[in-house]
Amino acid sequence: MKQLQMVDLKSQYQRIKPQIDSAIQGVIDSCQFVKGAEVKAFEQELAQYLSVKHAIACGNGTDALQVALMALGLKPGDEVITTDFTFIATVEVIALLGLTPVLVDVDEKTFNIDVEKVEKAITPRTKAIVPVHLFGQCANMEAIMKIAAKHNLYVVEDTAQALGAEYRFSDGTVHKAGTIGTIGCTSFFPSKNLGCYGDGGALFTNDDALAEQIRSLTNHGMKVRYHHDQIGVNSRLDTIQAAILRVKLPHLDEYNLARRTAAEKYNTVLSEISDIETPVTASFTTHIFHQYTLKVKNGRRDALKQYLDSEGIPSMIYYPIPLHQQKAFEPYIAGNQKFAVSEKLCGEVLSLPMHTELNDEQIERITGAVKAFFS
């Protein structure tokens, strides 16, 4: 058996190598390395896949979040509510823009933002909510959108880990993650479910005026060449990455299904272990398993990780420190704020290998090692 990896990008590439190589060579032949035709074509295809009016590509997922907040015209001191249990980029951009991040705790089962705590955190200065669709399933968007409507707030969805997941509203309508709020954002970092071979990101919206604003902001604040109507940034998806993503986008549902199938096989074996809680999928969402994340009980997480390391089986802790305990965010945390769930999760979560190329033999080896540790 070949060496196990958290994400096997090489094997995935080998399956589509002729198409990828041809796409890259096509861009090199055209020499349109920036803002080439492949970028516009990818934006159109991504918008069609998501059933959204506008998809605007940019340099990376962090830029997507920053540009989204810039496009909404938020002012320094405005408050933005988001989750304590996520990658730093979600909150980093809020602070970078002079806005005030307001962190709230998460749901213990799904790891996503606790909607009851969202409403309690709203003040007259609150202007937006940034829910993160963590590990591959949607946050409770119906409840979030109701809260947003009630308080006249924007919603910016961080969809970096859930592109292709679907949310089911109580009336039966279904929307793709990232297309429900005011703006959706995603990352095409190589390890994502739809990943390029470098950095990349995108924003989605059904608002024509916002789309025009986003396109201007990502291109130095220009709508007409050399006419800078506002301060923008330089955040563009390069043409080679767009060409690669055009090859991979038609495979996204297949990739997500492969991850879901692997997760089901993990669950079948690992759900029998009393010291482990396997991932829980909320009733209103599909789960595309960007990560397969266990909760390891009774203080045994670190020992399990060490054992897996000794057996040559990779695993990762996403995330070992909640954001409210990060030094960078000390100025934003009130002394009386409680984040009991996030703190508990940071001591329990452990992610096992999850990618499109996992086979039965590999899953058996991984689950066998986990069972052996607890036996």
C-alpha cells in the first residue's frame, strides 16, 4: 500500500492529467496569463453550477472575504458577528478593515455557529454576520437569514470548506452553499474540494450592483481602465488556475460523492467505539466532508494522534486554539465572554485522511489502527 496522506492531490491529478496538461499548455500558448479568456469562462461556468447570477474570481479565499466586506461599505467600528471556531482568515479580514469582530460560540454537534448566540450578540453597531460552513456542511442559514432580516444585517457566507454542499429550507427549496446570503465567498486552495494548483478564490452574489462593485474592487478600484473611482486591491485569479478549475469543476459533484462515501465507511466502523463521536450532519444540509472530523472523548485525543503518527497514519487537529484565545484578537474579547463549546472542541477534534482517492484498503488500515488504539 502506498503511503497514506491527508489529501492525495497527485493521484487525483493522474486521473485527469491529459485534460489538465492540455489546459495549462493552452494558456501558455496563448500567453494570456492574466485576465485571459479562461477566467471569464470559469466565472460563467461556476455561476451556472451554483445557480447564482454572478461569480467573480479573485486571488484567494482570504481576499474574497475582505473584498466582500469592502463591497458592503462597512465603516471602521462597525461590528461583524462570526464564529470562534474557524480558520483565522475569517476574522482576520474583519480586523484588517478596522471593523470589530464579535465572536460567538458554536453548536457542539455540527461545529457551526450557534444561531441563538448570534442574536444575543447583536448591538446597534452590528452590520453583518459571517457564518462559516465548517468542514463541509452548511450552517443554519434559514435561521441566520431570519435574524439578518429582522435586524437589517448583511450576511457573508464563508464557503471555503463547503463548495457544492446544499441547504434545504423548511419550504423544500434547495440552494447551494454560498448563494443564500448577501455575498458568498470561497477558496480554491489546492486541498479544497474544488482546488486549483496554487491560490485562488471567488465571490458570488445575485445583486447586480454588488457584483459590479466587487469586480471594481478586485481590480484596483477600476471600472474603466485607469479611472480609479475608489481604493481597491489587486486580487485576480490567474489564467492558468482558471483553466485548471474549468477542468475540475465538472468533477466537483463526483469528488464530493467520493468524500461522502468514504465518510460513510469511516462511520460504519468508528461509530462502534464509545470514546469517539463521528461527524453529525444537520437535517437541513448535505455534507461534502472537506474534513472528516471526530470528537475523541475522555482526554484521549492527543494520545490517539501520537499512536496514529507511530503507525504512519496522518491526522490533523483543526483547530487546536480557539480564536478568542489567540493573542491577535485579545483587544476584541470581553473578559466575561464564554466560549465553552469552542474550548471543549479544541481539546477533542481530530481529522482523519479525507480526499477523493481514498480506497477501501486505506480506510480499513486507518480504521483498524483507531480500533486497535481503543481496544
